[in-house]
Amino acid sequence: MLKTAEHIKPKYLVDEKGHKTAVVMNIKDYQNLMEFIEDLGDAYDLVKAEKKATGFTPYEKFRKEWLKP
């Protein structure tokens, strides 16, 4: 489960001028963040598919037509 941003404590690498150049974070937080991003992508794909769909076939009808023994 992704923690809220307040619970993630990243550390920053800075250049000689003090500009942030990289982020260092706990590996578990990173893994959770990557999983959350993947879930967001899946949700976006589902929304796109639902908007694009012109109709749905009930499962039983699909099963009778496509899964014939």
C-alpha cells in the first residue's frame, strides 16, 4: 500500500550549487510507488477501453459462441 507523501522521507543529492539532482528513497517506498504507478496506468487503460467500447457481449453468449467443445 502506498503511503501518503507525508510518510515518505526522500533524501536529495545536490550539485555544487545546491540544486537537487537526484532522489534517494527507501526501497520499499520505491517498490510501492512503482506498483501504484502501474495501477494508475491500468486504471487509465480501463477508462479508455470503456469509452471506446461500442457494446459488450454477455459472458454466457460469448461462451456459447466461442468456447464450443
